[in-house]
Amino acid sequence: MRNISGRVGRAKPRPSSVIISRDPHLATAFAFIDTIEVFWPRRFDVSLKNALRAETRRRVWEEPLIINDVPIGWVLKLNQPTESALRVLGDRWQDRMSICRLHVAYDLDRQAGVIDEEIETLMTLHTHMRHRKTSDSIRNEKGTVYSIDTAYRKGRLAKTTVYYSDKPGKLDGELCKPHLEIRVLTGRAVKRLGINRPIDLFKIKPRELFSKCITMRDHAEPIIKELEKSIKPHPLINIERRVRGLLKRSDHGTLTDFRKERPRQFERLREMDVLQINDGLMWAPAKGREREVCWGKCAYYHNSGGQAVKDIDDRDIWTIDWRSFPPSKAETGSRPRVRLEPRKRIRLPSQPIAPRVVETQKTTKRDIKQAILENPKITVPELQARFETASGVMLSAVRSNFLADLEFLKQRGHLKGLLPRNNGRSSSRC
């Protein structure tokens, strides 16, 4: 092709896109339990929380559950539990305990040749959560995609999904790891999955749970076919690239919006098989034990060539693909990690504390009233000179109220009994 200037114009290289018709495996998904919450009407024992902290090396805390300003129980929160922590929780399980919240996370390990843009397009445009309201919409907040926007939603939310790719992986520590979570938010929804006790968490099948909650379909394929039949574009115009780019730039180009507008065509779309989900449940390592626990359980750290980590030169440590190496052991080491220096605590110099003023004689309202009764015409400055520890506001208030009471008692004729015996002249002045 030649432009007006006579130069030969070359087409720009096409970026790889999700080819739905072939259904290639773009990534391998490994599931693990990210968060659980346990409800109990009573307060949890300190020994149980200490045992869970010892197993996970993470923070374990409880919060009161308050509904309509009435406390009904306590909720124990545990992030990234290990296999041993769940067994400890199961051994100390009590009556009326229930799992009221469950987060099952999937870390996506990209296949060779797959870029981050393909995974992001797949999870944000071609993913739909099943069994949701038609009026629900997707919310994208700074790269974190929530399948249901709860801002204007009526009713309690039982299940949702969250996707982000700007944080390290919790299984292997890889930076900018694609991460998907299926969050079950009510105890009734957790029981529908067949989970009543911590021991039932070991029976979770990630592949079955994923297909039960999430569907992946290509809603751009029928649009592309319809355009190619109707307008018959020029052979050099790439309709597929233009349609997919328009859907990506549009705010309403997701599969959820397509189902809302065209429900019948949505049912005719074919399911996509682009994720290879490992059916075994992984366990996040305890904090500080990444070398001992994590690598031995992750199946995708398999070495096909048989090369050991110790045979690699230090210069190539940041350029190699660590996904092709076996699980790390005590003699082989693990993936290089950047250790941050702990923050130093700064102790402020202690300031001298002023000694408290000890009142030698405490002034009571009864003493003030007795002084007013002896001399009803006494002023506030005179009272303040007599009672140095009392404030002027207090003396003024007591004086005005007590004089009003004296006037009321004088009208009723009850003032004679309240006067002192040795000072009968003061009553006549009132």
C-alpha cells in the first residue's frame, strides 16, 4: 500500500488476542482458601486464637456481630489458613459454631507466550458470574473488578467475585499475579456448598466450584459473524480486531451486559475452555515458612529438563523462567525474594509530667449553702475568697439556685426551721 507521499506503508504487527474458536489454554489456575470467618454466640477462647496464630503466623482476631444495635455473637476472622490451622479449628469446634464467610481464591499462572493483556481481557470482558440479578452491574475500581456493584443494590448479597492483578501471588510471591476470588458472604450460602464444619473445607473441588459459579463465553464472536455477513468489509480490514477493541474500550462491552441485553443469544453461546484448573486444593504457606511449605505443594514448579537451581549462574537469576524448575527444597533454595528492612521504632524522649495538685480541703455544695445561709447578701467574689478551691462558675450557680430555694421556702413559711439557732437575725433580713 502506498500513501500520498509515495512511501510504502506497512501494517502494524497485530497483538495476540484471545482466539475463542480454538480454546487454547491461556493459564493454569491453582485454588486455595483465602479467608474464612466463624460465627459463635459466645466469645472465642484465647487458647484457640493463640493456637491459630501459632499455625498461620498471621493475625487472628474477633469482632462482635451487631444487628439493629443488638449484639448477637462474635465472628472469628482468619486469613490464608494453613492445613494444620483448619485441623486445630476442627478439633476445638463447638456447638452452634458455623462458617459464615468463605473466600476461595485462584492464582492464574500464564502459559508460555501469553501476555498479561490476554488474561485481563478474558477475566474482565468474557467472564460472568452465574445466578445473579439481571439488574446487577459490574464495578471496576482502580483495576479491581467486582462482579456485583453494591452501591445501589437492594437486598443482601450472598455471593460475588473479585479480580485483580496488581499484587504479588500468595502461593509463589510472583509480582503482578492474576488473582480471582469467589466470595461466599453468608452462612446459608456456605451451607449450600455442603460445608458445615472445617473438615468439609478439605473436600472442596476447585474445578467444580469454578464451573458452578463462573461461566466464560465469547460474546464478540456472533457480532463479528453478523458484521462480516451484512457489510462485507474489505479484505484488508480486520473486523475481529476492531470489534474486540471497541468492546474493550466500551464501558458496556462485558459478557454480563450482553446477557442483560440479549438473554436468548447468551444462552446459545458456547462455553470457553481456556483455563486449566488444578483439581487439588493448595494451601498458602505460613508467614515466614515459604521455603518449607509452599514450593512442595505447587505442582506447576516441575522441571522438565532436570536442571537444578544451584547450577545457574547468579547473573541469570533475574532472566530465567522460574516456572520450569522443581519445587524448592532445603538444599536447592527457592525463588529470590526482595527482603525489606523492618521499620525502626523511634522512641520519643520522655517529658516530665507536672505533679498533680492535691486539694487539702474539698469544697462541697453544703459548705457553700451554709455560708449563704449565714449571710444571704454575700457576693460571689467573697465566696471565692473564702473557698479558694471552688471555681467562680460553680459558686455563682450554687448561689443563684440556693437563693431561689430560700425565697420559695420563705413564701411557704418553712424557712424558720432551716435557719441556724445561734443566728436568728439573719432570717429577718431575708
